[in-house]
Amino acid sequence: MSRVTLISRAGCHLCEDAEAVLDRILPGQWERVDVDSSIELERDFGDRVPVVLLDGAEHGYWRVEESRLLRDLEKPPGAPRL
């Protein structure tokens, strides 16, 4: 599994913006998951897409906080994040 996962939805302009940021800063190093692919994802994230997950934990939503994400990626998995 990728360290960075983007929960998004087709036709979402914020999702497209987030994908462009991730493509620029982490080319080929992140995974996209469609929020509409499961009831659980829709329930948990449906009103907040795009949602960035780092190591499976929610890192942010609506916008990619680029500097924070890059900083947190330097930490080993499981390290505390601010």
C-alpha cells in the first residue's frame, strides 16, 4: 500500500486540484481511491473529498497541505504527526 492515498470522486474539481499537486510532488508514489466505491468510504469521507491519507490515517481534506505532507513523509511510519 502507498504511504499516500487520495480519497476522491470523479467530477470533483477539488479532487482534480489535489491530484495535480500529488502528481507534481509525489509522481507515481500515491494511490487514488474512489469514495463512491464503497459504502464505508462514502459514509466516512463522502462530504469531505478529497481526503489525503498518510499511512492509512487521515492527514487532511479539501486541499493538500503540501509543506506539511512533505514534512510528515520524512518521518518514519507510525511517528507522531502534528
